Amino acid sequence: MAVQTVFKRFELKYLLNAEQKERVLQAMEPYMTLDGYGRTTIRNIYFDTDNYRLVRHSIEKPVYKEKLRIRSYRQAEEDSTVFVELKKKYRKVVYKRRVSLPEKEAMEWVSGRNRCRGDSQIAGEVDYFLKYYQHLYPTVFLSYEREAYYSNDGSDFRVTFDDTVLCRQEDISLESEVYGTPLLPEGKVLMEIKCSGGIPLWMTHVLSEEHIYRTSFSKYGTAYKTMIFPRLAKEVVHHA
């Protein structure tokens, strides 16, 4: 199966409790199927400047924002395939472009220690991003458990459920075990609806019936607000 490298879509987020998730799954059953990977542990390393310029800008809810991460769908080794992902959001539309590389090469490229050996348009866009921000560092390791569903009608309508969202600032490596500070409220699951067009009527019905409303939830943004910023504020007070 070909690996998708370019995405353009809306990504709508909802925080559900266990009962709401169960009702949504029941409504989805005639229309959607769990993908072949089943329940997957996704590992991400987010890159930012030394003063967290990217995430601070994102939290301000601007018209345009962007971020860079490296993602793995399993515990990686140096030669494991991972994805360097450039994600941009403009007027509520998400544009994601990614390059697949061995983990060691991906980390050396994004950390500025080496160039990407592939010569593609997307690699060129990542190079421009790296040059524009000059010095980017791995700032957080963020992992979660995901169940992803695709539409039976062949459309690009997708639904994902993420739980056990964990974040840390030490041992930032895709080769490491999963552990960290929980980011989701107790008992909550993050559901994302991903689509390029409208939401199917059956989904709008279950969202309305279960009183499930859209929310704004950025995993990296939440990590910054709940874990990184409080630590930085303490350091400022300590040095004052």
C-alpha cells in the first residue's frame, strides 16, 4: 500500500467520556471499519526553538500556524522507518506533508547535523522551515494510544480515538519506552474527525444526540501550558 505523504483536510476535535465513545462506535458500525493496524501506540518528537516560539504562537490561535515533528508508529530502532511531518493550519484547514526516513537520518536532519538524502519538494519545504527558524531542538516526547477508522464508502472520511496521551521532556527518543505526564482529563478520550468535505448525516445525528461538542485541544499546546510553562515560570522566579 502506498504511503500517503500529502494531506489537506479539516480536523475536528471532541473530548468524550467512555459512554459517549461507545455510542459513537455503535453509530459508526454500519459505515466504518477499524484500520488494519488496530490499536497503535504513536510516538512523536516535537521540535521548537529554545524559547518555544512555535508552540507559543500556536496557543494564540492565529490564522496561520505551523509545527514540525518526527513520528513513529512503533518503538523505533536506528533503521526503522519514521515520518518527518510538517503540519500547517490556515483558516481551519490542515495541511500535512511528510517524508519517510530511517530514524537516525530523520533525527540528524531535523536537528541540523546532516542534510536529507532525498531530493523531493516536501524535503525542500522542510529545509526551508529549518533554515527559517535557524535552530530547532527536540523539546517534547509525546505518545498516545490510537484507534483509527476509515469509511467503507471509499471516501477520505476518518475518525480516530486517542487516549493515554503522555508527555515528557527527558529521554526524548523514538527508541525509548512510553511513559510521561498524562495530558487528558481523567476518563476522557480525544476523538478527531478528519475530512475534506462535510460530516455524514449519521455522525451529525449521534453528536447531537449525545451532546458532543467541538473543542480546541492541541496535544503539544496542552503539554506547554500544563508542564513546560509552569516550569519556566518557576525558573524565572528562582533567578529573580
